[in-house]
Amino acid sequence: MKICRLAYTLVLCLGALSASAQDLPDVGYTARVAGTAKGAEGRQIVWYADADMISDGRVELGRAVIGKDGRFVLVTDEVFEVLPTYFEIDYYSGSLFVERGKTYMLHMEEFDYFVDERINAFVASNRLPELRYVLTDSSGGRDTTDLNYLLGRYAYLYNRMLGMDFERIYLQKDTLPVVRFLRRAQEEFGGDTSLYFSTYRTYSEALLAYFSGLMSRREIFDRYVDGKPVDADNPAQADFLRQFFGDYFATNRFLPYNQVRRLVRDTALEVGARVKALSDSMGLDYALRNEALREWVLLYALSQEWDGGRLDARAVTQLMEYLSREAKFAENRQTAARLLAQRRERYLRHYFTDVALTDPKGDTLSVDALLEKGKFHYFVFVRADYTLCPDCGNELNRLERIWSKAGEDVREAVRIFVINCDHSRARYAHDARKRHLPWPYLHFNGNIDWIRRIDAGRFPCFFLVDDKGNILDSHIAAPSSGSLELLFKKMAAAGASAQAAENADSETY
């Protein structure tokens, strides 16, 4: 599932700096960002926005090389009202809501690349380190009138409430913390007139009502979905819709999931007929009377199943290809095309090659040398500091129990490798000696770019890789999912079939 990176993001204010939009040349733009990034001189800053609500596609708004004085200027013609945008400088990432016709003076906290790389800053967390900055007004002081400041204040309260009462709200369905928050939010923000902020608040709070059970699904639909326009550029509304319609095929009361599975792969029906049958069944749901929303939910549900691996991937690809050509709404055709392109790229790239790892003795091993012909390779990325990643140790313990019960066919077909991503080699070496894992336990050897490229900085994470280094699945089942044993057996069966076919070919010759 795609998680909106801008939802509930707090813009950090670091102090006042002297700069003015009047110092900038007057060139044509619909939005402009200028500022300083001390310590990042000579590096590129890239400015972009999400292309849609489902795929990982993005639209580049501009890029610039940061000058010797740490200054940069970015302009775009792509802002039509309010647009959530992002910046990247190397592996740092930050966000900014921009409004049409405005210039933003943005001053970033000074960079210290040496310290960040030494402590393994982004690998040590489950996200890229944030670009911390302050927005200044025309006089050079902190801009407290901007939409970003308003959203930052609201996000601070929202995140603090979730931090204190997450379990009560999401697991115990206790509505009291939500009611208290809603009352305080109304007291502090009820007078703000920004339509965009009002919509942001509405759907942030709708998500709370949905998860806590404060309102029934029907009540939430009537208030927040029915007849409401969809603003793809409001991340709170996008998050709400993704959650409200999440895992739709598995929760659709009008078409049991086993029927969905059969229908998706029913080759007796044309692809268009399969898409229509799925859409018609969804149309029985009161929440999907809106045709545009129903088509979007169908596309979103297929993308979730694609990544989840519960439906036949080839059949889902056929449905997605059909939607990329025949979806009624142009934005949905474009989203389907982006999802297809991303999936093709994922399969074509050889991610697990040309990388040197190290073992507990300090010897270097090439990833290429780990890959055996005709075998499946299950890579597990962990940290040895289990205070930062308690699930890492728990998942490894479960994996050991599963492996101890595996048959010879599974042990023959599957190779398992555990990759530690702690900056400290000493901590890794100590953990390797203590755990005595039955598989190679290797260190990532400081290859931060590789971890970024394969998106393995979310710990623990699991990859299924073929014998040429292609990633077959990066959403592969965790040991705790309950489905890994079955997955291993499928790998063993696939390996046996491939071996039988190879033997038959050699007998032919």
C-alpha cells in the first residue's frame, strides 16, 4: 500500500534568517522556491510531486545545483491551486505544500554528511532522513501565516495524540482520545478559513473516526464519501480513501474472495468481460455508486493484490493492461500505465548484483557468488540492535523454526541469506557469534546506495530473488505471516518442475 509521505508531516522551524523574495529575478512561474542549504554546496536539489494516488510515479517540477554560497532557486509552471511537493538532496527528503503564485524562502538546517554517514542515518530508520528547514517571510522572519505553518501546528497535535494513544484508538477502539482531540482541534483551528486546510482536517479526523469505530462505515460514507469531489492533491483525503477502500476484494460482501480469484484467472472470459464482472460486483456496494470512484477503487484493489501476491500475477497484469487502454477516466488509464511500467522495471533490473558484502571474519563476498543456478534466494534484511528493531529478532526466530521443519525438497530449492545493516561491524559480528544462524549472516559493508536502490531500509524486510539476481518479489511473506511455509513448498515444487524439464531436454539431445 502506498503511504502518503506528506500526511501529518511537521514542518520544523529552526529560527529566523534574513532573506527576501525581492532579491530574486522576476521570471515566469506559478510557484517558486528559493533558499539556502549550507553544507550541500555543489549537490543537486530535486523538486517533484506525486503523479497520482496509487503508483510511485512522480512529476519533476525542477532541479538545480546548489551554489558555492549554498543558495538555490527552483521554479515551476505546474502548480494550479495547492500542490503537495517534495525535495531531495542525495538521500535526504523533505516536503512542502505550495500555492499558486507564491514564492517560498526556504532555509535548511546545515548538512553534516560525514556524521550522517558515520551513524548510518537513513539505514538506521525506516525512512529517509528529513530535510529540516524554516520558511521566512518578506522581512526575513519566520512565516507564521503560511499554510505549511498551519499544517505543522495541526500535525504536531495530531502526532502527539497518536503517539500517546495509538493502541487505545486502533486496537482497543477507545473513542475517548479521539473525542478529546477533536474538541481541542476545533477550539484551536475552528476559525481558520483556508479551504485546503479545512479539507485536510476533515479527512484526517475522518480517518480517526474510521479506525476508532467512532462512526459506522455507513455514517462515514454518508459524511465523507458520498457526493464529495476527490482532491488527489490533498494527502489527508487520499490517505482516508486508501484506508476506507483498503484490501477491497477481501472485504467485498458482494463477491466472495474465492470467486474473485477464479474470475481474475478465468481464461474462458475475455479480459474486458472479467474487468466488467469485477466492476459490476463492486457497483452493488452503496459506497461505490460513483462510477469514477468505483474505477479508481478497482485499480487500487488490483495494485494491492499485485503486490500482495494472493492473486495470479499474470492475470492481474492482463487486467491492468486492459485498464491502461480502456479505463473510462483518463487519470485512471495513466495510473494503470505507470503501475505497469514500474512493475516491468522492477523485473528487468538486476538489483542483486555487483555488490560486495562481508562475513563475520571480515572476508569479502560478492552477491553474485551467492546466487546458485536453478535456486530461489530468500534475503532477509535486519538490524542487530533489537531495541531499534524488535521485529528483526522475532522474525529471525520464527524463520529458524520454519526452517527446522522444512523438508529436503525445500532445503534443496531455497537458499536463505541474512543481511545485517548496522553501521557498527562490531555489533554485527557480536550478533553473528551469538545467534549461530543456520544460513550465511552477512554485513551490508556500508553499501548505502545499494540499500537505497533495492528499498531495503525498512526493517525487517524480505526479498525473493532468482538465480540471476532479479527481484521476483519485494513484498514477500514474512515468517510471522503464516504463509511462508506454503511459499517455500511452492518454490520447491517449481524448482523440481524446472529440473525435470531440464533433464527432459538433455535426454532429447
